[in-house]
Amino acid sequence: MGGPANEPTLAAESSSVSRWTLAKAIWNGATLAESDQYVVVEGVYYFPPEAVNRRYLRESATHMTCSWKGVANYYDVVVDGQINTDAAWYHPYPKPAAAKTKGYIAFWRGVKVAT
């Protein structure tokens, strides 16, 4: 599973929105996000902001630009004093091809997402 800057240009074509299956993002025993209202783009689950437990997120200074999604802002995931640097990201103002991901938060770097 690639990170935010590694998605192929055609990834937006295979995106979908779920409304039936519950998905959870878990790291270090903590549930970071839980929702049935997520967007999947090339196997990456993007959770709506209201479904994310923000007590586990800490703003990061990292920003990357994806050619088809736009700028990604990052969060560190912090659970029980352990830090997973830049393990979450979101696109505050995505390009049109990635409009469904606007403000939604995705995870990687060891965060497990299960449905």
C-alpha cells in the first residue's frame, strides 16, 4: 500500500464510498478511527474527520504534494507515549480528481485498517 505521494495517477478512477461496512484504523491497541462512511482510493481508506479520534493525532510540519491529489498535510499518531511519525494525512484542498477525499484522514506506517 503506497503512501499519499505514491498513488498512481489513475487511482481516483477506482475510488468508492462505503456506507455499509464498518472500517477501523488501529495502532498500538488504540482505535484511531471507526466509520462506515469512508472513501477507498487504491486500497487506502480515508475516514471522515468526525470519525477520527483526534486525541491520538498531533500536527506534523510535514507536507507533500501528490501530482493528482494535491498537497497532503500530516499528523503524527501518538498512543501511550509512542509516536508513529507522519502516520496520518489529509488533503485540505484536493485537486478535482480527488475531491472525495477532501478533509478525510488516511493512515499508513503500521496502522492497521480492518473491515
